[in-house]
Amino acid sequence: MKKSSLLKHRALFSRSAFEGKCKIFPRISVLFLLALAALPQAYAQGLAVKGKVTGEADGLPIPGVSVLLKGTTTGTITNFDGDFNLSASQGDTLVFSYIGMKAQELLAKSELNVIMKADDQEMDEVVVVGYGVKRKSVVTAAISSVKGESLVKAAATGRVETALQGQTSGVTVLPTSGAPGAPVKMRIRGAGSNGNTDPLYIVDGLKVSQIDDINPDDIESMEVLKDGASCAIYGTEGANGVVLITTKLGKEGEPSVNYNYQYGIQQLSSNVDLMDADQYTEYMKLAGRPVSNTDGYNTDWVDEISSTAPMQKHSLSFSGAKDKLKYHLSGSYLTQDGAIGGDNANFERVTFRLNAKQDVKDWLSVGANVNYSHTKRNMLPEDDEYRSIVNSALLIDPFTPVLEGKRTQTIIDYEAAGKVLLKNPDGQYYGLNRVVSGETANPVAFLENTHNVDKQDRLTAMFFGTLTPIKGLTITSRGGTEMQFGMGHQWTEQYHFSSERSNQINNVTDNIYRAQRNLWENFASYNKSFNGHDLTGLVGMSYEDMFIPNYYLYSQMPYGFENYAYHDLTVSQEDARVGGGLYERTMISYFGRLSYSFMDKYMFEGTVRRDASSILPPDNREANFYSASAGWLISKEDFWTIEAIDHLKVRASWGQNGSISNVIPFSEKTSWSSEGVSFTDLNGVVHTGSRIVNPANPDLGWEVSQQTNVGVDLRALNSRLSLSLDYFNKETKDLIIPDTPARSSGFNGVPSVNGGDVVNKGFEVELGWKSTLDFGLKYSAKLNLTTLSNEVTSVKNDTKVSGGLVRGNYRTGFEEGKPIWFYKGYETAGIDQATGKVIYVDQNNDGVIDDSDITEIGSPHPDLMYGFTLDLEYKNFDFSLFLQSVSGNDVYMVWFRPDRKGSNHPTFFLDDAWTPQNTGGSMPKPDKTADSDDRYYYSDLMVRDGSYLRIKQIQLGYTLPKSLTSQIGLSKVRGYVSLDDYFTFTDYPGMDPEAGSSGNDRQGLDRGLYPLTKKIMFGLNVSF
């Protein structure tokens, strides 16, 4: 049986077995919905009061407002949309109260819309939590919130994740590349696993695999759930934190139209300083390998591959609310060229969103949130020490020209041998290497002759219905889907630069993939307030399935032109290849939460969730996850007399979460294959045999994160000063990692095993100050700071875990007592002043420097991360400054090719080199002879400080006076200019200290990365 067929067969078997075990679920769901439909519309007698509560400053609905019948404990709270309803009698008075707002008393009537005014003595916010909302004053878990307007300001590239970088404590955003459209990796409170540690993303209640297709202009708020208690409601998928995104919905009042425009100019921002022709000549002479620049070229290859690149974004939205219908309709278009590669690295994205909610009855509302996106990304070779564009620019000698000035003898010889050489559109030959050999080749030639495009169409849709049959009870049923269709299309024409960098066959490759995730959830929440007690209970269930097939196609092309890049035109059916695979997963969950507070002073919350997943062995598929948290609002106590402190709360939490994101499918099953297996019997007859492809692991269990958190929240000086302080200890147990079977076993596959434990711990601080000066200047400053310690505390069963592989050597490792994916290499003790050679530390004191002396030489994890924001507003002008920084992390420079003796180097190899005249040099004596010692390329000499301070944004804006805009029918017009990522302060001598990689085990390994760019942005916001 073919492997792809075998995988499909096993996937279906696994799913059917699981669904058989959980077949009671559909029956329960049907009964659940029938019960909802049978509930009566209302029970109370007398006057039915309904209405909405909004804020005076912005007109936004306010969830969590307490609505009480005066003189009683009977009442309710407003929902997420600010709506409320309760029963009263004629003549009753209703009391509306909310922390941060002035209390109001109003006479009860059938429809009552309330506008609440801010009370500067008590400011508070509402945050979104799993399956609900909460007032921040009674939150007992570690949750950070970022408003949509802050994200829009910081989202120059249109990505939500990068806009979040530096905005809140405990969150690290790691770019895999600075190329347009490149994905990023987000870490919440450190890397808790040695595989995928991305958080769970929830958008309007729907689990999604990514959020890079969301237009930041559509976001109302983003909450980051960081501790075990806040994430526990999501059980199996909350181990790495949860990001909740709430998108916009129309507001009461006149319909609004908003148009946002951005135009930017990008430039390369890098500290790398490569040797020019003279320095290169001197260095190679000192190294015992003299070279001659016979043609007189002096090419700056980094300059040649980079250029000024434009980008622009348009966003248009329509929103409003009328006749109990709220809606938000938007569309956006983003296009961005690459500062390396230009339009050959272009990224385009189109998005459309429709959010709608209809109050069908007083007790029933329905709605939908739908988002569609189309992306097209032209990709360059990168994150590769052999064939990436940047890697070649760093290594190729400066003697080689971009274009040949004439038809050289080398060109004549190559063409006589039948080699095809690349030319530019004007027919000029691209420059051929003068000194460097091997895979390194003219990067400009490959910039202009790379044909690799990835297209994706993605649809997310969530439909929901909410019932409020009786006071305090809310029942929600919602179903949604995430569908993604994509194709990576690449074609390569014939070319020849060297025996290692040559392609003699025109070919085309397509990778076609599809992914679909379906979600159905039903949950009910009941709130009861009496005599100062406030009790809220939540119960629910969730069903989810995933289906991800993929296909691979390869064919030879008759000619090297795009019109022939189709498989029907293949010149060789025998050499055509087809492959693919299938991944499926089903999961069912039951969850509950109980929240209690008394007089808003004493708070407690407990959560339980039970998950079952088809991807684990039958005996280990189910697991329970628990959490508990408590808080004490000390400032509400009668004994509290410190007037300067308005709000002081202490809180503590403990919680468990799980993860199955790193499971290799079917690790619990033994896979057999007959492909390529045969034997001949004594009669000479050939028989087909079978062999084990993957060994089984029936003991595979859940990866579990257990986290303890202690925090303090404070507001002081009439709420001008705010402070949140947290200490966390996050222990991830039974990490799911790939096993490494002994080579003698003959296994090709590696099943997942529970192979170790990891601890992340540290402190988080969020400090803010805001005020207004006498002459009218409004200002606010925010600082967030995170310390982090990461350590592998256990490696089980002597499990050997392979790390990041660079040119046949593992440069990262996973070992007990060390950080996840620490850097491996030789430790050095300086340069021998007599000889100029590197002094290596003999770790085992055996008198020999060999592989047994390889040890820890650095870590990719920062010790300290912080972000700072300053906002000023005076009359119609506004100004903002945003800084982001990390320190304590290292970057491992691994782009060098010691096996290619003619490759170029940064200038510090020459400036800091040992010479007879400079015996105190920090770099060894240059040596490029055949028997040179190249081990220092695998030593701590290549590990450099990756700390940096980046000014993420300096923005100045001006809003036209309303007296002027109202005359032309506009409500707001704002223009601005911004410098984004424009200034970076670092000692790292490579392309970019934010060394990214697509591999989880290669973070901080600089193999010649595509750096981030600095941008000048111009923008216009128009509302009417």
C-alpha cells in the first residue's frame, strides 16, 4: 500500500473509532437545542424594562453595568453589547452603577437608553474572557488588553501580530523573516515546548489557525490570556496562552463611513559591514590565499540586492445600527514590495468582512461574523545557508560584477559545453564568480529569476443565536468554519553558475493544500445578584473537527517560460511525480466555570474542562484540566484610609492547560509498507514483503502546562497612575517531541513521545500615567516590562532530541538544566598571543579538542523585554512615540561557509584579527589554507549579543477642526506622517538582531536572514 493511502486509511480509522466513542454527543446536542426552543419567553409580571447603556465619551456600549431596583438586591447586568432587560413595576427607580462611571438613578419605563459619564475618581475597563466578558476590577487572572486604535497605529505592515509587539507584557513576537507577508511566531510567557508554541487564536468566538488575514482596522479589542486560570476554559489548546480578538459592530446613531489610506516607503536597515575589494584583498593575503582583482570590480552586494520599495493600504468600512440590527461591512487592500527583491518579493492581500447582529425578539438575537481574504506572496529563497539570496550576498566576493562587461572566456567555455547562462532582459550575462566557489552565486541574477508564488484563499464564518428566556440566563449556540485553499507554484528555468549551482532541466512544482476546521459550541450562563453576592455559572460543550489534505506535483517543462509552467506540457511522463498526505483530527469538550464575588471585594473563580481528542491513543485520549483563582480588593475595605490609592487588588491563580499541537499523527499505531520490499525464494521467484515504517507509541499522553500566578493591580492619584505586577511560574510537563529511534532499528518514521519538562518563570510589570496640563496638553505614558527564565528541567528516558541542523552540525540542543534550544559549539578562552590561534576549552580534560568538547555557548531567549509608549494631544495635534527592546539574548552567526575558502566576511574579521602587529586581536589569525582550523566558526566567537532597542514608531498627526469638516459633510479628517522601525540601536554586526527562522529549533540562528525594513509612512483617515 502506498504511504499516502496508508495514512488516509489510518486517519479514517482513527476518526471513526473516536466518533464511535463519542456518538452520544449529537443526541445530547439535539436535546439541548430542543430544550432551548421550548423555554418560555418571559416569566416576570409587571413592567418589562429593556434598554442599552453607552458611554458619553465615545458612544460605545458598556458591558457589565449593574442595574438594580432601588432599595433591593434585584437586578441584572448589561451584556457585551450594553443591552439589559428586567422586570419592574410602575414607579420603580433603577440604579445604574459601574466602576469608572458616575451612578445614575432613573425612573423605570419600557424602553430606557442610558448614557453614562466617566468618573475620574474610579476608572475601570471591561475585558473579554473565554465565553464571556468581565469588569477588569473583578478579574482574578492575568489578562492584558489592547484596544483596536492602538493596533491600527502600530500595524504599518497590516499584520495584527506585529502590531502587538511591545504593546503588552509577557508577549514576544518573533518574525521568521523581514520579507513582505512572512509569517511570525508569537510567544506568551516564553517557549513552553520545543515544538510549536504558538498561542490559541479565537476571533469572535471561532478558533482559527492564524490571524494574519485580519485587517487591523476591523478590530475592536484584543485580549491576551496569559496564566493558567484565564486559559483553562480552553483546556487542551490553552497551554501556550490564548489571544482573543473581538471585531467591530455598528453602534447606535447615524451610520458611519470610514476610509483609511496609508502609503509607505521602505528601506533596508542593517548594521552589517562587509569587506570591500581592498579589505578583501588584504584579508585573503593575510590568510595565505592571495587573490587578484584583475577586472577592477568592487561590488557592494548588499546594496545591489536592496532598493527603496513602496507599500500602500486602503481600507473602507460601513457600520451602523437601526431597527435592532447592527452591522459592520468592510474591505481592505494591501500591497507591499520587498526592500530586497522589489516586486519579485511582493505581497498582496484583499480582505472583506461582514459582521451583523439582529435582535429578532426581546429574548432572541442572531448574528454572523464572516471574513474572506485572498493573499498572493512572491517568495525568495531564504533561511538557508546554501541557496538564499541574502546568504549569497553576504558570501560572494566583491570582485564579481553584477553584469559582465563582455563575453568572457569562461562564458565561451561554458556555452561550448552546452551550459545555459542567465541573462538580464537586455541580453547581458549576469556576473560569474571570480573567487568564491560552490552554491554561492550572483544574488541579483536569482532575485530577477526566481518564480515562486504562493496564493491563499481563506474564509472564516461564525453564526450564532442567543436566548435570554429568563432574567440572568443567557444561552448561546454557535457554529463556524475556517476554510483555507492554497497553492504554491514554482517554476525554474535552466541555468549554470557552478557544478553545485546548476539546473539543467526546466521544471515546475505545485504544492496544493486545503484545510478546514469546523466548530460547534453550545453554552449557557446564569447570573444572580443578591445581598451583595454576585454569582455567575457557565456550562457548555464544544465539538471540533479538522480535515487537511495536501498534494504535490512535479513535471519537466519544454521551455523556460511561464507560459509552459503547466503539468500538461511535461516533456517526460516517466519523470513526473505526484505525492500527498492527509491529516484529520476530531475533538469533543465539556467545560464549566463558576465565578463569585461579594461586594466586589472578595472574588473567586473555578474552571473545569474535559477534552477528548482522536489524535491520541485510545487509553489516553481524555483528560481533565482545572483552575482556581481568587482576588481581594483591599481598597474597598472600611479600614482602607490611603486616599492617594483609589484601587488596590491582590490576586492569585493556579491552572492547568494542555497541548497536542506537536503530535505526529498516528504515533500510537504501527505502520507497515510493502513499497520497495521484496525477496527471492529458493526457486528464484520474487515475492513482495513488508516492513515497519513507524514504530508505535501507545503510551503517548497529553502535554500539560501547569502555571501559578500572583499579581497586584493598583490605581492611584485619581486614577492617573496605574500599575499591574505579576509573578508567574509556568511548568510544562510531558513535552510532546519526536523520538529518535536507533539507526539499527531501520525505522524511517519517528513517533511522538512524552520526552521532558520545561519551566518558564519571571515577572511582568505594566505601568501607566495619564494626565492633562493646565494649558490643555493631554499626555499618557505606558511602560511594560517582562523578565524571563527558561530551563529544561527534565529529559525523560534518555530521549535524544536533535536540534537545528546547519551544514551537517546540530547548532542547537535540548538538554536538562539548559534553555530550550540553547546554542551548541566550542567554548573559547581567547586568542593565543604568540600564534594567533584560537584557544579552545577542553571540557573533559582529555587533552584533545573534539566533538566531546562541544557545550552550551549561548541562548536565543531574552532575559528582559520591554515596551514604552508616549502619547501627546494638544488641540488638533497628536504625537506618539513607541519603543520596543529585548536584552540578554544571543544570535548565532551561522551563515559562514568555512568550506568555501574564498567567501567574503564582515570587516570585524579583519579589523579585530590577530596579526604580528596586533597580537591583542579578538579574532584569530586569518587562515584560508587547505588545512586551516575552521572550528572557530562553530564556537562562541560566532555568538553575538542580540540585544537591541528599536524605535518602532514616531508619529505626528493633525485632525482638521470640526467647524471645517462639518461644512463639507465629514465628521473627521486626520492626516499623519510616521517613521516605523526607523531607528535600531544594537551591537549585533549581522543583518538584523531579530534573527528569525521558520524552524522552532532554529530561533536565533542567523543563516543569512531577510532583515526588517525601516519605513516612512503617510496616512489619511476620513470619516463621514
